[in-house]
Amino acid sequence: MQTHHQLDPLRRAVDALKQDGPLALVPTMGALHEGHLTLVREARKRAAHVAVSIFVNPRQFGPNEDLAKYPRQLERDSELLAAEGVSLLWAPDAEAMYPDGYATTINVGEVSEGLCGAARPGHFDGVATVVCKLFNQVRPDLAVFGEKDWQQLAVIRRMARDLDLLLPTAEAIHGVPTVREADGLAMSSRNAYLSADERVQAAALPRAMQAAIAAMRGGVPVESALEALRASLLEGGFASVDYAEVRHAESLVPLVALSDAPARLLVAARIGPARLIDNMAV
Ligand code: PAF
């Protein structure tokens, strides 16, 4: 596996790899876990070569968020990726990504609003901007993202569509279902912030979501099911619930009742030092 930190050698490496066939990109911020490796395996099925980027993007963290303490473990990540048959690791220096005088931000309307967009102002501008840059740097034929960040995936697809991106096109942006621990908790690099007790309590999140979905499917009105979900998280040890909403799965328009439209339950809640997000089909 080749590793590059600067743009010129990266571009030469990409040109060479593309001689063999399609190139897939898996963008990450590192601190890799089984969820990321599942994305890599999916990418390997779809392309001749896989590139993975690791960049802890300062522009998607708010001033009081966890940028400084976000786990960084490039050497270990690099070993994991090499063992998965990844061809190229793109780990740009902050200066290679945002050189002095950098001034451009991408704002994707509508799908960025509400949910994590409301709780984390500017977050999706930072995500859209860095992902657009990663796409232009690596020029992948396809890209693979986790469905755990459902709103992020919607934002990136909308950006690719709206900006007529070609490498990759919006259609070549693939979502992979969330990988879960044995007790149902969605895998996340931020689970590492939890104490042993908080980690046990955190499994209340997927349990409460499944209960709310079963209630809604059984005819309980959406708002009553969401109220019960919020109450059970607070009883189960969560400190607060940022949001618990049912939205149209693609447009992310809020839904107050179930219909034939594909619906998604999305939740963000805080426990100990961590803010956990999850989503499930309703
Ligand atoms: O999901 C992530 O890890 C990040 O938001 C991404 C897509 C790599 C952009 O920094």
C-alpha cells in the first residue's frame, strides 16, 4: 500500500492505479473500526483498486467540539488498511488540504438543515467542502460511505448531483448499512469516549429506536412514539436528546405520519462525553 501526504505524488499514483480499472474512494477521519473496514470490503468488490483517505477535517468541527481529542492513530490504521488490500492511503497534511489563503466553502441547502445541521452549525458545510476536495484530489470512479451518517450521505449525494460531479457521479456514491456491536450499538470512533458503564447504557439507543419503530408500525402516532423514545433514553442514562425525528429517507423532509414514502428514524443523544447518532428504516 502506498501512502501519500502531498497532492502531486498522490495525483501520479492515482493516474497509475487507474490504468488497471475503476478506482474506489473510502473517505474517513481515521480511528478505524470494523464499520470502516466493511466499507473498504464493499469498495474492493466494486473496483480494481481502493483508495482510503484519512483526514481529521477541522472545518466540520464546531468551536466547542472534540477536534483536539478526536482519536488519531495513523500507524495502526495504516496496518489495518494494508491488511485489507487497500492500494492507496491518502493522508493529507492540513496544509496540503487548506493552504494559506484558502477561502471556499460549499453549502448544500435543504438536506443540511435540521437534525445534525441544527445541532452542529456549519458542520455539513465543512463535510461537503472536504468531500468535494477529496473527490477532486483522488478522482474516484465510485465512493463508499457508511449509512450511519445518513444525513451526511444525503448531503454528499445532493452536492454531487447539484454540481454535476463526474468523479464520482451521484449515482456512483454508495451507502453501506451500519455495522453494529453485539448489543445493537452502531459502531463509531466516538464510542471510545464512553466509560464501561456508559457503554452498557448506550445500547438503550438502538433498543429504544426499535421499540419506537415497532410502535409506529403498530399504529401509534409518530409524535407519541418519539416522545416515548425520548423518555426511555433519558430514563436509560442519556443526559439529553438533541433530536428524534422521522424524515423522508431521501429528501429528509419531516414526516408527521407514516405513508408509502420511505421513512427513516434519526436520533442524536448525549451520554457522558459522547454525542451518539443513529438511524433506522421505519
Ligand atoms: O464520515 C466521516 O468520517 C467524515 O465526515 C468524512 C466523510 C470523511 C469527511 O471528513
